[in-house]
Amino acid sequence: MNDPNIRGSGDGTDPAVALYTAQADPGLANGQMIACTLAPAAGSICAASLTFFLATEAQVSTRISAANLTKMEKTLAAFLAEQDVS
């Protein structure tokens, strides 16, 4: 299925997965996104890329507790496993 917010999604047969993060402050909202489209056999690369982004590059990772970041990483891993991207 094509998602206009994920470049390349729906252009071929390989699945696209994306991770969106957002933080809100009074009068400000800031969002980031990472997407990955690879053959199912390379799903572990997408999973690693999204997890790395969440842990090190996403701006929200520096604004939440380590416990909440761990919960987010586990939720991401569970979602990717459900999509057969792991």
C-alpha cells in the first residue's frame, strides 16, 4: 500500500516500515521520521535501523527517562515482529 508520507512505499513488492517521533512544548511541536523499505530477507536491517534511530538520533530520546525509552524500544520490537520485520 502506498503512503504519501513514506517515500518509495507502494512502489514495489517490498514492505515499508516507518517510525515517527514527536515532542510537544508550549507553542511548538517537533517531529521526526525514519523509514525503511527492504526485501523481507533483509528485515533485520530495517529493525536495527529503526531501533538505532530511536535510541540515538530521535530528539525525544534525550527528553525521556531511560525506562520509557526501553518501553518504546520493546514496543517497536513487538510491532516489527508482528510485521515480520525483525
